[in-house]
Amino acid sequence: MTLWVIFTLMAAMGQTARNAMQHDLTSSLGAAGATQVRFLFGFPFALMFLVGVALWTHVPLPSFSIAFVLWTVVGAVSQVGGTALMLLTMEQRSFVVTIAYLKIEPVIVALFGFLILGDIVTWPMAGAIGVAMAGVLLLSLKPGRDIVAPGWRPAALGLMSASLFALSSIAYRGAILTAGGNYVMAATFSLACGLLLQTLILWPYLMTTRRDMLAAILRQWRPSILAGFAGAAASQFWFLAFALATAASVRTLALVEIVFAQGVSRLVFKHRTMPREALGIAVLIAGAVWLVRAQP
């Protein structure tokens, strides 16, 4: 198994843990507040990772080139924007449709990766992405629910959110490739810079417009620290995977996060897996295995 596969699976598991922690924070902080935790409390851990990598590898920090700064700014801002649009979409009371539209991100990533970075997606890889997407649809779309959201607004917001998340993945991969040198240092340095920028964006915003939310986040500092660590650790593995494989491959394999979430739901919350969900999991795993085998 290649390293990028291991990194992606570790990232997906870390993100599942972070989402479970954020789920508990949502009751006290709300969806928006719980989401900010990943950025505000993730940066100190990303900085610790950077110090650890520097001491371990004895590799100097990459220099700040104009290209690196631009890639990092685009990645950080588009990720914050994608998160904000995702929350707006969910406020339209179209959760199922929101998830369905967000999960088309790998397709958009493949397109952006080809147009912006020149990442090649072979026909076998495209077929694997399609199979994985079919599995996601089986898992996301419940019987008796509208596949198409009522009105155009939820669909437009969902597609815009997915596009911004896709752009963020491409931009962060661009930053890592631009940093060059040791891939572990390049990935860790890019993560620390991205989270620093996001913190500098969100902290003044919360201070000036949502001081009540900021106060609530600080009151919940203990669980927020755990969620921040889980988020930073997951992001560290995402960035390591981006350093070694195309963003399309990473984000498609990352769909196995849904399988991990199903496992948590069954083991912790005792939710029963329906036959349709079991079929969706099987199709998704088949697509993921095909993708790994289709790598050039």
C-alpha cells in the first residue's frame, strides 16, 4: 500500500473523530461556533507539528515565495468560504440534498486539478471516481426524500460550497508543491501557514461581529482543544497525502470517511445499517479499491 493511501485513511479517521467531537459541541456552540473551533484551536497544534518536524528532519523551513503565498491564501480563504456556504445550505433545511451536492467535490477537484495544476486523471481513475460517487449517492439519498432540492437556492449554495472546498484542496496541493524540498516539511509548513491565515481572518471577525460566539467557544475550551487537535491531526495527514498524490485521488479515497461514520453510528449510537446503506458502502469501497489500483 502506498504512503498516500495510508495518509488519506488516517486523515479520514481523524476527521471522523473531529466530526464526532464537533457534534457534541454543536449543542452549546451551534453549528457555526463548532466549525470555527477547527480553525482557532487547530493552529497551535499545527505549529507544534511544524516544530516537531523541523527537529526531527533537521530540514530548514521553506522560503515564502509569491506563488506559495498566493496558493496558501486561496486555499485558506476558499476553505473558510466553503464552510460558511455549507452552513448556509444547511439552514435551508435541505440537509440530505446538501450532503449529496457536497459529495460531488471529487469530480470538481478532478476538473480543477487538471485545469489548474495539470494533474492527469486517467480513464480508469475517472471510472473509479464514478463508482465511488454512486456509492455515496446510495448512502446519502434516503427513500421518500426529494433528490432535487425545492427551489434553486439550496442547490446553488451546495454546488458553490463544493466548488470552494475543491478549490481549497487544489490550492493547498499547489502550495505544497511550490514549497518543494522534503515533502513532510512542505506539507506541515503549508498547513501551519494556512491555519495561521484562517485564524487571522476569523478572530477579528468574531471579535467585532460575534463576540457572544467567541465567548461561548472560550468557555468550552477543554472539548474545543480536543476537537482542535483532532482537526489539526486530520489536516496534517490530508496535506501529507496531497504532497504525494493528486487531489482528485485523495479526495475520492477520502469518501471512505462515510464508512467510518457509519461504523461510529452503529457502535456508539446503536443505529442499524439498512440494506441500501450496506449496498452503498460496498459500492463505495469497490470504487476506492479500484482507484488505488488505477493509480499510474
